[in-house]
Amino acid sequence: MKKILIRGGSAVFSEQTKICDILVEGDRIAKIAERIDDEKAVIIDAAGLYVFPALIDMHVHLREPGFEYKEDIASGSAAAVRGGFSQVCCMPNTSPVCDNAAIVRYIVERSKEVNLAKVRPIGSITVGEKGEQLAEIGKMKEAGAVAVSDDGRPVSNAKIMRLAIEYASDFDLLCLSHCEDKDLVDGGVVNEGYNSTLAGLKGIPRAAEEVMIAREIILAETLGRAVHICHVSTKGGVQIIREAKARGVRVTAETCPHYFTLTDDVITSFDANTKVNPPIREAEDLAAIREGLRDGTLDCIVTDHAPHHADEKNVEYNLAAFGISGIETSFALSYTNLVKTGVLSLGQLAERMSAAPARILHLEGGALEEGGAADIMIADLDKKYAIDPAKFVSKGKNTPFGGAEVYGEVRYTLVDGDVKYRA
């Protein structure tokens, strides 16, 4: 049995960070102690480095099958381990849509062939993501789906969404809701406000997101079932979720680094890499997102990794595709903008990026513990560098963060006890 001894790193636990050794045997963490000696183990010298539970991203787009020119499971998995992630949950808006057991099984098997990050498929809520008829949720669960979502599109019909929440919960699956009222969006491409007017770009009002967040919460409260809100971007959305949680509604929620690092001032550059859905909002929204992460209203940080071919961004803003390639920048952006600014502790960052996604989707991992999965990320938190999209291993180089100076370089990613990435 292979053994790896991580020597002298600062291990990040939920309540504390302490220097210790971690012994990995096979795919398990065998022992955590102040000092461990094992002459048969391969040593990783982690002195001066920080040891985290490997990150878990419950919202990515790997594009396979159908859009492999943007990304595929191999390139997306390589990008994931470079970003410190051992598990990624891929959304179903592929071609064909992941709305049946055969496609779920294909993704599971392809992930095993690639053998980098563990790819967890998310099945669609409705057939073809058309919002008209429930997909075969039970069969997708049997094939390996860990949740259901029509992400990329909302489930506009409230009756269908009610049935989906109820039906999915019978299989112990969670509905992940892309909250967007298409009638209110009405062709908008950026946040509605001063900068959209200045740029002459059609705006998307906050209400387009918030009315759907409110609807999902009302449905969950009515049914006494759980629901998860994707990519929260507005101050009002955070408040609606906070109030619902205070009432005991079973709602969880996520946000993304671009919503707590950028404001819509960036759209005045007309750089299509800033075009994302929901759009980047204003300073008050950014502050509310950070506060929501601090107080736990927002349970987790995801990337909404949305790689595109350069040709889909190298066009006029109105014609460009929505989305940011974010899985290789998420940890550094989160550490730099949340931990170094005092919004979160290291333990809280690990909770938002690892433990909470594991808990929400009933996945193994998310903590450094004896007997637990040997999914581990080791990072140099003192390393300062500029983000360079040319170095991305993802096919998608579309990021608004090119040139941004950040702290926190991933040095190692272990998945099931195997080193899958070494800087």
C-alpha cells in the first residue's frame, strides 16, 4: 500500500490551524499527529506551507459531451487539480443535455478514464432543460448524479419547479436553482445601473434574480423540502436568503469569486471577459456578498467555471458568450479578497470551499480527519503572483482577472491519496 507523509505543514481545521504531520495510506488519511515517522512513506515537505482539505466545486461547466472545443472532461479535470480541487460537480447544459442515465454514466466513466479530479455529474431537472417535463431523476441518481439543475436556464414554470423539488427529494437529491426571470432580463447583458447607461449596454435588473430566489424559497417552505440557490449576486438576494434561514427554511446558497472581487465598473472597458450571468453588480452588492459569506448566509464558494473558445469572447459585447473560466483562480482570489482582508478565517474559507459543498451534496471529503478521504490540497499562502491566463490548462482562457496580483499558490493536490498536481 502506498504511503505519503506530509511533513510539518500548517493543517487547516474548522476551528484551528496547527503544525502537524499527516500520514496517508492508500486513499485514506491514516494518522494526524505532531510528529509521525514512517520510513516506508514518501515525504512531502510542507514546512512553511498550509494543508487544506482538497477543495470541492459544486458548480462547473465541463462542456462534454458536445462542446469539447470549449472544454472537455480531461482539460477541465486538469484545471481543477491545478486549482486545488479534488471533486467537481458538472452542470448538465451539454449537447445532448445530461437528462438521462446514459449520459450520467458516460460522464462518470470518462472521469475514471481521465483519473484526475473526481467528476460528479449533475442531471437536468427537465428533459432537454426545456422546463416542460421532469427528467428521469431517479434513474440519473442510480447512474451517479449527485444533484439536479437546469443551470444555464431557469425553470420558469413554478408548478414544474414545485414538482421537481418534491420529486428529487424522494431520491435524496437537491435541486440547484438558476434564479433568473427571463422576462425581466429581456435581453440584458450587464447589471442595470449607472454603468450600463454609461456604456450603452442593456441592463439586467436585480429583480430578475431576486424574484426567482423568493419563489424557490416559498416553494421550499411550502413543501418543507430543501432547495439550493446558485450564483447569488445581489444584496437583496442575500437578504431574502438570510431571512428565510432565520425562519427555518431549508435553503442553502452559493456565490462566486467575481461577485465579491469586482464591481460593474469593469464593464466600461467593454472587455467581454467581464460578461457573465448573473452579471457583476455594484459595490453595495459586493459588500453584501462578503457579509453573507462571513455570517454563513451564503454557504459556499463555487466557480461557475464557464470556459469558452476565444472566438466567442473576441466579438462585440452584446454578441459575446456569458461566462468566466474560474477554476484555476478561485482559491487565490478567495484567499486574497476574503482571508487577507479579514472577512473569513482560514478555517471558514475551508468550510466555504470544501466542507459545505460536501455536506450539501452528501459527498465524501471536505475535512482533514483520520479515516477520511485522502483528498488534500497544499498551498503556499505567502506566494504573490500575477494571474496569467496563458498558463491556464483549461481550454478557456476567458477571465477578467488577467494581470491581477493575488496570494496563494496551489503546490500539491492529492486525490484519493495520489498526487494529481505538483507545481
